[in-house]
Amino acid sequence: MGVRIRTTAGCAPAAVGAENRKRRNAMAQKNSRSTRDTLAARTTRRVLPCSDEQGHDRELTLTFTGRQLVLTAPDGTAAVLTPLQSERLRSAVRDLLLDVDPSDYA
């Protein structure tokens, strides 16, 4: 007697494997799309207290929406940054702060 291979719903074993791969790929694409859609739909807003050159209290608004960071100045002008540009801004601020003498913060 030979070895019998069980099949599902009359499909050949290779067809069952291919069908499972298709189903897994479709689920992965759906999950990937829903994650992108969730990121695009989510808006996060932060207000950063600061002051102008004359010492008046002001606020800088940071908004993350649609995979972009929007920096809004008190006068309403806005700068839109991509994630890469945001990282470059973070790096530039860090580098500038490392060059400042800590006694200047007082």
C-alpha cells in the first residue's frame, strides 16, 4: 500500500498551500493599509510655551498629521516638515545646544 495524502475540500496539497499563502498575504496587506490609514487619520497637537525677542510670552504649536509635522508660529506662519526633515531639525537643535555653555541657560 502506498502513502495517502489527505487533501482539503478536494484540492491538491499544493493548491491548499497556495491558498493559505494568498490568504496570509491578503491579511498582511489589509493590516498594513489599516496601520497607514490610522497614522494618516491620527492628529497629535502640542503647544510649546516660549517667548519672543522682547520677552513676551508666546506659544509655538506643533501638530503631527498625515505623516507631516506642522510648526505654527504665533503670527500664524507654518512650516511643514516630513519625518526626515523633522529628524534633521531635531538633530540641528541638539547640535546647537551641545555647543552652548551650560552657564548660558541660567
